[in-house]
Amino acid sequence: MRRAALFPIAVAIAAAGCGAGPDAPAPGETETVCADSFCIAYPAGWDVVESTGEFISFSHPLGDGKALATAAPLNMEALANAAGETWPILTEDVARAFWSLIDGGDAELVNVRTIADGSVSTVGTISTGRLWYYLVPTGISEAVGLEVRGPNGTWEAHAELFFAGVDPIE
């Protein structure tokens, strides 16, 4: 299984508990679910809302409707083009393009980190709280994208478990 080295997020998010909504429970063990092109280990306590051959979506019952996650394959070139970028671009810039397209333009990217394996981890704020986005390249323009939303920064440990659990099927 692919594992990412995870590091503490920027000082700008150090006040992790700040924000509206319930604090996250301590994450427990993980469970695994698969789509056609990837598997993902996710924190126990999250519900698989929908699982198709293409994507998997999750929610946490204690998240007041704001603790959500979605994992799916994506075409990085199409994402870059949708944001007005010209392909090819760095994976880090594809992740930035994602942020430019979400939350009606009210999203604020706080931290971008490229991992040694080429994946990119990002975090920022959105109108409903926090968002963590993880991009795992699987080909020249193919990737698995994982979006985890929480009402506040206390959900970061859950996002990190999701990130560490992404396993593309080759």
C-alpha cells in the first residue's frame, strides 16, 4: 500500500480547533474499500455513502453534515485546463488549480506540500470549515484525487489517515 510521509500543517492552521462545528473524535483503526482503479483505507467511524467503480464518498455521523470525503480518479490535464492553465504543469500546480475551482471562489489555500513519492498534500479553508486535498499521480495526466472536509481543524488526523490510505491499483 502506498504510504505518504505526513508532516504537521503550517502554523497558520495551528489553532486547529478554531472554527464552527463539532470537534472530531479520535480516529480509530482503518477499514478498506476499493473502486476500480484504487483502494483506500479510511478511519473507522466514517460511513461509505456511495461506492462505484469510479469513486467513493464518505461521511462521518458526528460531523454535523460537514465531515465529508470523496476519492476518485481524475484527469490532471482536464483539471488544469478548466482552471485556465496550459498543460503540462507540475502536480503541485494541478493541486493549486483544484483550489481555484472550488467553493465558489471562496476557498483559501493555506499550505501545499509535495511528498517524496510525487503526491501533493494541500490544506486550506472553505465556507464550511477546512478542506484537505491530496493528489496522487498514477500516470502522465492520470491521478487519484482525495478531498476531505471537516467543520474545523480538529479533523486533520482523520484527513491524514485518509491520505495515508490511498493505494492506486496498477
